[in-house]
Amino acid sequence: TIIDESKLTRTGYTLAGFTFTTDEEGNVEGNWKDAFPGGIIAKEDLGRVLDAGVYGNVELTAIWEVNKYTLTIHYVYVDGRESATTYEFDYEYNETYSVVSPTITGYTADAEKVEGTMGADDVEVTVTYTANIYTITLDGNKGTGSSDVTITGATTVEENKVVYVEFINDVNKNVY
């Protein structure tokens, strides 16, 4: 057998085959060139059985292909509902990535950016969005009933929208 590929490993890579070491003129030594025209032992040939007495000694150099792994980013609200479309992309082993989290009006992400270097496994990350809290301070302008109103999240107050506050009495109020 040419080689048992389980005996030769490299983190983040797949063995694709071997090239032959050549002499100074670029020729493959011995009879190996007859068995493998082009000077490459492809992956599909790795388990092939050869008669060493016919082919003789040879030095081989591994050919490696870099593996790709998937980065998955889930964007959710605190209650677990999806807040934006899931991001999925394949990166090569050791490749750096930097993904900016989507902006959602009225919410803050717990990670503005997901950054890192792809390892030898898929990566899954969850970015959670928390509703912003707005405080509206009401000034009665010499009248009675001044107090603060706290409004949470974009479902109640949208950016650049007018908020109407109706005083029912000094304690109770309605916010529109």
C-alpha cells in the first residue's frame, strides 16, 4: 500500500495526495514515473498496492488542501424570537472573520461584531438583542404632575416619533 492516510494528518487540512521528489533535471527517479504519470499520486491512489521491488525507493511530499468550516450566527431577542436573519458562511481553517451585527431600532446587541479566527470545527454564536429603555421626564411647567415615564423597546417608542402623555392624575398617566 502506498500510504495509509490515517497515519498522516494535519489539523485543518485534508491530504490530497503526494508529489514526487525529483532530481536536478526535474525527473522522477526510478520507475515511479511510469506508475504515476504527471508525478502526482492522487488521493484516490493512496490505498493502491505496489510492488516495491519494481518501483524502488522514492521520496514523496504531501499535498494538503485546506478545509472549510461554517460560521453560524443566530440573532435573537431576549425572549428567543429571531430578530434578524441567521448568518451562515464557510471560512477556511485559520481564516479571520469579522461580522457586524445588524442594527435593530430600539434594541442593543450584546455583540456589535463577531470576530475570530476559524478553527478546525464549525462555530455557532448567538447574538442577543435587548430592548433599550427610554426615560421621558415630564415637566409640568409650573403645573402639578411632574414625573418620569419609563418606556422600554421600539414597540412602544420609535426613533423620531412624537410621544403623547396624558395625565389622569398625579400618579397615573397614559403614554401614546
